[in-house]
Amino acid sequence: MTTALVFTSKFGATRTAAEYIAKALDADLFDLKQGSPSIADHDTVIFGSGIYMGRMPRSMRAFISACTEAIAGKKVAVFVCCTLNGEKAEKQLAAVTESMCNVEASAYLCSKQKRKEGIDMEAADAFIGSVRSIG
């Protein structure tokens, strides 16, 4: 199974989470700020970003929209980082995942918990386990 992790990060927490998750899953890591990657040769695609006003950044939404056909038939996972927590955070994650197709694993990694450079390590590890189980 080959995995691509595509992310964008504004303040650094999502980058930290993406690097941690990619290392644990031996995934190819792609920063959208470096350009649009090809995900055609990957079986699983993970999307990660911050969430602002209930939505992923425009660059991530545009990338996902542009590769809708390439995503079809792949295993898809998504994680978001934000300063909210609890019910508000869960609602935002639900809104993001509902707007995407075939999301099989998702996680909210709160950047307020500052356990490792701004990410919730327990949630990140649980997400990694979820991604492994869909593979």
C-alpha cells in the first residue's frame, strides 16, 4: 500500500502533525505550498490542513476538487488542526468530511493542547491506527 499525505499549514501545527503522521505511516509527504502533487500512484490519500471558519483553506479545497476523479476508488483520510475543541471542533470536522468523498478515517488534532509542538499526540496516534486499519 502506498500512501500520500497532502497538507497545507499556515502556522506550523498542521506541518508538525503531517510530518509525524507521514513518518509513522511511511507516507509520501506533499506540501501544497510547493505545488500540486500527483496522487495517481497512491492507494491511500490523507489530507491535512488547518480549518478556518469551518472550512479547509482555499488551496486545499481547490486541490481536492481538481483531483476528484483521481481520488475515486482510493482510501481517503483527513485530519484538521485548529484552536477549537469539544463539540465545536467535532462539528467542523464533520462538515469537512461530509464535503469530501469516501473519507474512511478522520481526526481533529487540537493545536491548543500543546503536547508536542502544538498537536494532540494521543489523537494523532489514534488517527494513525485508523489509517492503518483501512489499508
